[in-house]
Amino acid sequence: MTSEVQSTESSLAPFNPLNTRVWANGRHQVRCVRVIRETADVKTFCFNAEQPVMFFFKPGQFVTLELEIEGEQVMRSYTISSSPSVPYSFSITVKRVPGGHVSNWLHDNLKEQDELAVHGPVGNFNCIDYPADKVLLLSGGVGITPLMSMARWFFDTNTDVDMAFVHSARTPDDIIFWRELEHMCSRVQGFELSVICERKDVGQAWNGYRGYLDLPKLEMIAPDFMSRRIFCCGPTPYMRTIRALLKDVGFDMERYHEESFGATPEAVTEEALEQAEIAVKEAEEIKEGDLFTVEFINSGMSVQVPPGETVHVAASRLGLNIPKACGVGICGTCKVMKKSGKVDIQHNGGITEDDLAEGYILSCCSTPLSDLSIEG
């Protein structure tokens, strides 16, 4: 065997199917293998695993990064911008924003070969659970990331989908994935790309749409938009405008989907703390028979909780830290094992039916219906 052949086999060895795992919702250690500058303030971070993992997910879903910033554990969710059709790695695309605690840290500190933990993938916003023959992808700014994952999936798998992609950016220099989108559009029929720039700076050439997406522009770009399934992601004002526009023309909102996991962690945390304080005060007024006991087995601690108090708040009152990001049952970060007891879980897609069958729950959105034993 020649050294060249040996070298080739050695490089392929890590991808031996017998040693390859498949991604599932949970905590995973990954390594940053590439950092790509997309625009002046947007970077793509690419990850893979030490032991090969097939990163299968539904295009449009997201992951939650577990970071340590200035000695503090921080959780932040980002949609996946890559496609599961390229399965041995995944990517997130992050925009630097003024005062952005996590986004700025990632831009300034995360580099190739750095390792971190991620939770996921999860999310109801995806193109697999809502199939359609004709789709309209609407994105604003860095909100393009989940829609780019969908577009890449449709393109790579030669899916028979009529796709209209409409992206809104501040200026021509702020168009994320511009060259790749043009390439995809040039290679297949049924892929119509339109970009709207709010303005152009001095010296910039731009012959496309200008201003903001409104009904006249939408009717020119996608005259048949009323018959398409729509996926939308962007800044809150952008999505609010799109929803209002579609409702005004009588669009069937059952066929409208938007990315909405981005509740600010600070607000969620403050709300949880307020609820915990109220619960403590109310517990004194509740009859003992109305209280449930939540035991955390590993710590040997337990606490009585009033009706409506979540498992996560109960843990917080004991000083136990269960990682949490979204606080509304979407990201799956706060998953814990329930060894006994019953809960009412009001999640938003952050946990699978298989996990529930095994006994896992999401602590942020599970309230006891009996005494509980939690592995934690």
C-alpha cells in the first residue's frame, strides 16, 4: 500500500459509519473549526465534534450555546444557518450589535479550535413539519439565517419546491450570503431571489428594490403570494409589519410561520424571580394539603411548592442552578429527568416525545401535579 493511499484512508477513518453518532436534542461538546466573515458586522461560526456526529436537524431549528463570559455562565440561542444536507458540521451566523453581550463576545473571542457546549437542536419553526409545493421566504437582516438553512436544504436535495426568497437589508454591503444566493438562483428553476435595500451609501451601486417591503413590492415580487406557505424571520418590527400586511389582505395565517424563540433572557429571568417571590409569599397562605414536595435526588434537597410554581423556580429557591435559556419551553436547555410524580408541561417544542416517554421534562414550563422526585 502506498503512503498516498495510507494517508487518504487515515483522513477518512474518522468518518467510519460504525463510529458515527447521530445528533439528538441534548448537551453536546463541539469545536469551532472555521470562522467566516460574511459582512462587516456578521460572522459565521462552523462547528463539528471530536467523535464524528451526523448533525441532522430540521432546517430552521436552533441551538443554545453554553458559554462562560467573564466568569459567568451564559446561555444564548442562535438559529442554524447551515443545512443538514451537509451533515458532519453545523454553522450559526451572528451579527455584532451595539451592547450585545454575547454576540460581541463571540465576534471578539471565539476562534478556530475553541471548544464549547451546545444544547439542541430544537424548534417548531422549520420547513419539514410544514411542507408545501410553493413557499415564500421573507427575511430581514440576520433573520436570514433559518431561511438560508431552508433554502440550502431545498437546493442541495433538489426538492421540487417553487421558492421565492425576499431579503431586506440596510445597504448593499449588508446583504448576507449574497453571492451564494445568486449562485443558487442561477442554477435552478423555481428559485426567485429578490433583495430590498433600505438605502445605498455614497459610492455604492444598487439597481434593485429600495426602501422597505410593502404590499406593492410584494405583489410585484411574488404575485401569487396568497397561495404560498410563508416563513418569516427578522427584527421584531419587521415581523410585526409583515403580519399586519398579510392580515390586512386576508392571508390565511395558518400558512404563516415565523421564528419567535427570541425572548430576552433578562426579561425571562426577572419574571421568574418575581414569580418566585410571589410564590414564597403566597405559600404561607396556602393550606398545607395544597402543597407538593419536589425532591432533587442528587443534592438531597427538597422544597414544598404551591400550585402553579414551576420545577425551575423550585430549584432556584433551593439555590440549585438548572441551565436555562429561553424560559418558555422552546430551547430544551433546562431538561431534567423526572424519576417519579406527575407534572403539567406546557412546552413549545423544546422536548421530544421520546424524551417525555423516558421521563424527561423541561423544568421551566413544568408544574407539579403531585409530589416529584427529580434527578438533580
